[in-house]
Amino acid sequence: MPKIDILITGIGGQGIIMASDVLAQAGMLDGYDVKKTDSIGMAQRGGSVVSHIRLGEKVYSPLISPGEADILFAMEKLEAARTSDFLRNGGMALLSRYSAPPVSLIGGRYKYPSDEVILNCLHRRTERVYLIDGLAKVAGLGNIKTLNVFLLGALSGLLPLSREAWHASLKTTLPEKILNINLEAFDLGIQEIAGGSLK
């Protein structure tokens, strides 16, 4: 049973904590010992949100040290660059093309960095970087609020957890009225990563 350290990051309102809860529960359902901790700061104002999730045969601490995350999973591009020092050399980064410029950048002298700048930041750690335009995909489902579950589906393609465990976790986490559309979004995410290419 491999040890896997995953850092999930994004901004308040993106469903980061829900996504990390689903991942942690799926890991437990597949027999992993799981430790998790969240840092939400000023998330209610669109600030940074970070979740540490560690899976293994036996895990003693929930915190991932800089340079030790096997996977960096970012739902917002700038947050991927901001937390890139947590990624181990040769790890994997999965990030959404979604951008939400902080208030400090609006009308100021600094600009939101380009995709090239963000990818270069990640490439200092690894060549295994996936950049996914999830909003375009979930728009076709009629509900862009399924973006976080779509991205979880993509993440699932990088982890040794069963589809059954993921679906069971989603079923116990999400309200019944939005379950089916989110299961559809999750499966779309699996297809996206299967056909995706490294950036």
C-alpha cells in the first residue's frame, strides 16, 4: 500500500474542503489510513484554502512538509504557483485553468501571471503538469458548480483508489438532489485526465 501525499489548494467558495473530505473518505473506504487537515484563513472572502491529505498503510501526521507532496491539486491557477514549493521533485501537478485575480491585483501595478509563468513555476519541480479547462466541460452539464467534482474525477485518474470508493464517498457527502449531475461530472473528469496531455 503506497504512501501518497496530496495537497489541495484553491480559494474560498470553490468547494476545497468538500473535495478533500470526499478524497479522504474514498481513501478510507479502500483501506488506507488517512490523515487530513485544512487551512481556510480568510476563505470566506475569496482567500486561500489549503487541504493536506495523507494516505498510507499507517499515517501519523496530517501535515505535508514543503517538497514532499506527491500531487499538487489546484482549483485556481495562481494558488498552484503559490503552493508549488510543497510539490516534491518529480511529483505531479493537476490544475484548473480557472483564474480568480485577488483584489490586490485589480487596478494595481501588478498583473495576474500568464499560464506560461505559472507552468514555468511548476516545471521547476516536475515535468508532469496537467492543465485542465474544466469550466468549458461542466458548462455542458448545465451547472458550473460541479467543477470541483469534475476536477476530483480528473484527480482520481492519478490515484490508486477504486471508482466504487469514489462514488460511495460522493453519495454520502452530496445531497441527493445534486448527486446525479455530480456523478456525471466526476466521470467526465476521469475521461478528461485519461485523454489529457502533459503541459
